[in-house]
Amino acid sequence: MHAIRLVLLGALCYTAPVLAQQTEFDVLIRGGTVIDGTGAQRFRADVALKGDRVALVSRDAIAPNRAARVVDATNHIVAPGFIDIHAHIDPLPQLPGAEGAARQGVTFALGGPDGGSPLPLPPYMAARDSQRIGINVGYLVGHNTVRQRVMGTVNREPRPDEMRRMKALIAEAMGQGAFGISTGLRYLPGNFAKFDEVIALSRVAADSGGIYTSHLREEGLGLIEGVAEAIEIGRQARVPVVLTHHKSIGRHMWGSSVRTLAMVDSARKAGIDVQMDQYPYTASSTGISVLIPPWALAGGDSAF
């Protein structure tokens, strides 16, 4: 097979040099095979960019003298930048270029997964903006972060005043631009949260048009119950759900995705907006604390 390279439009928009005034376009990508992300068949076309916009997609050749910079995309794929809906982008302050993402064609990454996020958002985002980071980013507000801020790592249900404070923090984050709420129900202190708590807090995000992404309570034994819980949260909170890095961990659960995929299909047919993301390799990574019963971790590391 011939190697196929990708020409990502989002990345090119940021690399165009200062251009002469007489040119119609800033960048012309010639002779590539366009896959536009709509599901349509690929096609050969020239693509012209002006500033940060795609100005023209033409099946007929565009004259090179109409652009200040010409990129030969013969035998290459030309595509919009990719969206990474589950991104651990905590290293951005140290690596603002985000080359690990950009070199794979990712031009937007959604951070704050698995229940953990910056809080409050505005100063963190302002600092990233001042760094002129290499890709576009957005953030979810993390349920674990919110619960930790209000309740610490206690193993109990929130009191009414604590629930009000958690709701207020989520509403504030949504007003500040958060894309939704994330949970890490396998991690502390999210593991201590009951079903009703997660629904109530997810409704706050849903009221602002947000989504709900879930690191399930279990991805091995207990996977089926974890998927069912996430779907039911979506139904009751009326919020779009993303099952994050969906997998079946452990030999005893191999093949269970046949059932979980059927559960998602069934929920979608019933009108619940459920989707999933998945990484394309047979490995996973997490902290060693998942090997310890959650009840033993109540009160934090010192208490343990």
C-alpha cells in the first residue's frame, strides 16, 4: 500500500506567512484528495484559504498565482482538523505548542475529562491564551474537582447546603464557557457520589446546553451496570452522554462490548443521546489507587 499523508486545514491556517496584498488567497492546497468529514465520498479538489477560513473548495484547478503560498497535496489527503473529545491536556502550561496533538492532526481538544478540571476556568484559560497555545481547546467542569472543593474526600451524601454549592460551581463554570460536566465515578471522591447526586448536577450542565462525559464506575466486572447508569443519567437529566474511552477490561469481560454497543443502540432508538469515544489501541493507563477499595480511601491519603 502507498503511504497516505494528511494535510490538516486547521494546522495550515496558523502557519501561513505574512502575505502580499495583491493575492486573492493566503494558501492554496493543490491536487489533494478531500475528505470533508460529512460522510460524503472523497474527491479530488483544490482548497484555498484566506486568513483562518476555507475560502474555496474547487474540483477545477485554481491558478497558483491567485495565492501567496502553494502547497502541493498530490497523493495526500486533505481534511478538516480532528477533534479529540477526551484529552488529558494538563501539560499545556509546560508544552503550549501541543505538538503531540497537532502532529496527529488534532486542532481542537476537549480537556477536563474523568471528573478532573481546572477550577475556576477564567484565570486558567487566560493564562493559556497568553501563551498562544498551538491548538484550540475547551474544557469540561470536573465533578470530582467540584466535590473535592466542597466536601473533601468524605464518604457520604452531600448535605443540602453542599449540594447548592456544587450546583453553583457547575453553573458558574458553564457560564464561563465549560462545554459540560465530566465524571470519574471510579475515582475519588466521585466514587462516593450516589446516582441522584450525579443526575442533579448533570441537570445544571444540561440547562446551559452542556454534555455529560462519564468515566464509568466500572469498566471490568460491573461494566454493564456502569453503562446502564450512564444511559439512565442521560435520560433523567436530559443531557447528551459520552461514554468515555469505552472498553471491556479483563479476560472475564472480553466480548462484553457486543452487549454494551447494543445497549447504546437501543438507548439511541429510544431518543436518548448517547455516544462513545474510544482510543485505537489495546492498552489503558490509570493510577494505582484503583486497586484499593474506595471505602479505604475515605478521608484522603493521610487517613489511608
